Amino acid sequence: MQATIGDLQATGNNIEWYLHPAEGNPLPADTPLEHLQSYFAQGADATCRAAVVVMLQTDTPQGDGYQTLCKGATLADIVLQVAAGSSIKWYNQRTGGQLLPATTALVHGVTYYATQLDQYGGESEDRKEVTVNIIEVFPPYVPSTEQVFYANQSHTIANLLAIGNGIRWYDQEEGGIAYAPTETLVDGQYYYAAQQSEAGCTGDRQAVLVRILAEEAPTLFGCEKFKPRIGDRYVVNAWVREQGVTPVNPDIRAFNDSEISQLFVELLNHLKDKVLSADSDIYHIPAIYIPHSETANLNFDPIVSYIKDTEIDERKLTVYNFSLEKDTYGRTIGFSFFLNKNQTAKIMYQSPKVRKRGTLGGVSILDYRYPIRDNADNIRIDFTDVKVVNDQLQLISDFEMNNAGAYSTSLTNHTDVVSGVSPVEETVTFYEYEEIPGYQPITYMNALVEIQYKDANETVMEADKLVFIPKGPVIDGWQQVSGTFVIPVAAHQMTMSLKNIASDINVYFDDIRFHPYDSSMKTFVYDPITQRLMSELDENNFATFYEYDAEGGLIRVKKETAKGIFTIQESRSGNVKATD
């Protein structure tokens, strides 16, 4: 709303306003004010008028000074806030310069300058700076541009194969409508795949021709491995041995400035590279992720010893619940994850806050952070060190943002302190372990075989978890663990784990079997060099051992029984040397 005479303020009784210092009629309260115009106020008991010079000002547009937009965007797509009834004028310079039409195509890394033009023609004196980051989304990867289906199989949009981020299928190469995943495919028709960035930008489309054949899919012949079936009964059997140990020679090792801290740096850079990758196969990190690479041999397991609150069976480094950290605009500004199964301490990295370089060389730090997911071509993040200081984890990195105009920056050894107590120990004591001579309990209590299931939603079926422990006599240091079970109908995944629940005992498993209940199994062990039969294990998993002399002749057969190992056959042979 435009300011009027009624908005002017003066002290006195029954104030009236005039255009002249000594004559004229009072101005109505709804008279619009004019910029730099003088107005004169006079009260009922005054003999003179007080002069007031009015200056009308329009506010600068408000909004984010660094905006990410899609390829092909124009000035009209930049989001700024102005008063109701006002509009935006764009310029190519901070002062003066050329007035730009709203249809001007945006250029990556260029800064544009906006003023607010109110409904009465008033224009803001200052200009709002906006630097743009343009996202170019490439067509998705399509393994085959002609995809074949069979009439008796499912053939919908969801069955088409294209690799990328946020794949959508369209009926035209440009424009058109997007298909629903349940849309039935039509023989001989082209479908067009496009991928989307996190910011919702859609790239060029890749055409796929669909062929639907009437005949059935060809039958595949080959050797199929044993597959457990739901509702069937199975047997699990193994031999276990426990050995008591004593820790000796303690060795205290620090995390900081060690091979382990550098290994942690490599882990962070590995995860960062996946986040910044444009390849959706690389970019995707599942909820439970063991770091791996197609091109490098990764082994981050030594880090596990320094992770707090891990369980005894957590021996392989695993990333849990990896997530992208977002700002209020929905842009990725970092990532977070856990390194223990209990997920008790989150490790989170966030990009630095945006730096803005002023005209006089000064730098101001704004209250929002650099987006990284849609800026992969312009951002460099290199983790260089990780430290634990006063029980807080510090992530140290070099950070660069290029092609962002006044918002470009280069930071060395930028430290990001992870909130909360450090999930990493500052020091860990390592021991050597010596076996306790003559250790032989009556029964073993620390070794077990655990079977666990997951349903179709990958939820652990806790009520159906099974644990089998060793039973029966200890035979030559070994005890058998055995049991039967039925796979629940709701199970979609089964995991069998060999566990040691003690921290001061070594556990060994051998001759592990898993087979249907109504079947039998025999196994054979051969010498890898001579190929001689060394032992065979019967349907109860008891062994028969074969011993040979230097010439390869069988000299002894031993049988394992519930009462121990007995020799059941022994023979000797020799040659007599003839003499004159």
C-alpha cells in the first residue's frame, strides 16, 4: 500500500497538513505522498506551520543469495520475496549496468542483481545479489535400447530397465506425459527415460523400443545350488572346540596421527566420493553397507577396534543408516552414519557455511551451508585428518567451491567437530594371547550356532530366532552342536551365524553341515597334494581317519565315536632285501 498524508506524524492537537508554508487548504488524509516533497503541519492552537520533507523508499528483495536451478532456467525462475503488488527488475551489475528481461537464460556461476519495483513505481536503491548454480542432468544409462518381454510375463513401465537417479518414463522425447509405473507396455512403441537430480531437475531423455513376444520365455538349464524352502525341516550340525587364553604384553595404541586415523580418512573420502558421484549405482548406499570398490581393495576392519559400544561379533567394519544431511531448502549439505550395530553415536559431516567476498576484499560468513550434491563439478572436498580431542571427534578437510562468483571459497584444514561424545576411542590397549595349558571344561558354554530370519520388509523376526549350543561328550577336545528346525512361512531371508559369546576364549568350528531333515550326508577329506583320502564323515558327522606310510600304503584306520577315537584297523608291510 502507498503511504498517504494519514501516515505522517507530528505532535500537537488536531494536526492538519498543507502543501504550502502559509496558505492553501488542508490535504485529505488519503492524499498519496510524493518522494522528496515538502509538507507543512499546523495544529489548532499554532500560528505557524512546521515543514517535513518526505522520502519514500522501497525495500530490497529478500531471499537466498546462492540458488541452484535446472538447465534452461531463466531469471523468472529465481525465487525472491517482494511485497504484495511489487515486481522484480534484474540487472547485470551491482550499480548501473543493463536491465535484463525476465526471459534471460541463466548462466552457471554468474551473479545477477535484483531490485524491487513497487506498484507505484518506486524502485529499491540497493540490489539483491544472486549467484546461480546450474544443474545439467544427463540421460540415464540404458543397457539395451530394445527391451524384449513375453506376453505371459509382467510387462509394465516398472519392468523397463534404465539406470540413473529418479528415473521417470515419458511418451515423447520432449514434453508429453509421464507414465505411472503400473502402465502396461505396448509392443512396438517407444518409451523415453529421463533421470532427475535431487533438486528436481530433469535431463535429456533416452529412447527405448519395446518388443512383446507371444511365446514363453526360454527355459534355462544348468546346475542349481541347494536352496532352503519355507515350511521345510532342516538339520544343522558342527563340531566346536574352545580354548582358554590369557592376555599378556599390553600395548596402548593412540588413534590420533596413526595408521588407523589415516584409514578413517580413507573411509570418509570413500563415502564422500559415493555421495558426489553422478552414477546412481555408486551413489546409492544401503542401510547396512560394508564398504567396497570395483577398482580398489578396501579393508577398513582395523578401525573396528577403536569404535565404542561394539558387540563381540562386530569384526568387519560396517556403515549403518547412512543418510544425506539436508538444509531447509532440501539441498544436500553433508552426510551422516553410524559405525556400530547399536547406532549409539552418529558421525556427521556438514559442508562449511557459505563465505561471501565483499567489494573491499572482506569475507562475511552467512548462516547457510554450501550444497554439495548438485555442485559436484564445482566442489572439491578432501578429508585430510581425523582426531579425537577431549572426547570429541574432529573431521579435518580441505574444501573448495569454484565458479560461484563472490561465493567462491578455498579453505584448508577446515575442522568440523562432530557433536556429542566421540564414537571413537582415543586410545586402545591391545594384548597378545597365550593358550592356557590343559584347558578342558566338561562342556563348552561360549560357542553357539544362531539362525535368524527376516520377513518381506527385511524386518528381523525376533520371535523365530534359534540358538543351538554344544551337547554330548567332548571327544579329543571337540564337542558336537546339532539341532533341527523348520523355516517359518513368513521368512524371506535366513542367516546362520557361528558365534563366540566370550571375550577371553577362542572358539573353533569345523565340519559344519546344513541339509534337509529327510536326507543324509557323507563328506570326504582329501590330501591336497597326494589326493589320498584322509577322512570321511558319516551321516552323524563322526569321522573315520586314514593314515598312510611313506610309500602311500594304508597302515591305520581310526574311528571317532561318542566314547572317543579308537584304532579299528592296523597293518604293517615291508620288503626283505636279498643278500649274497
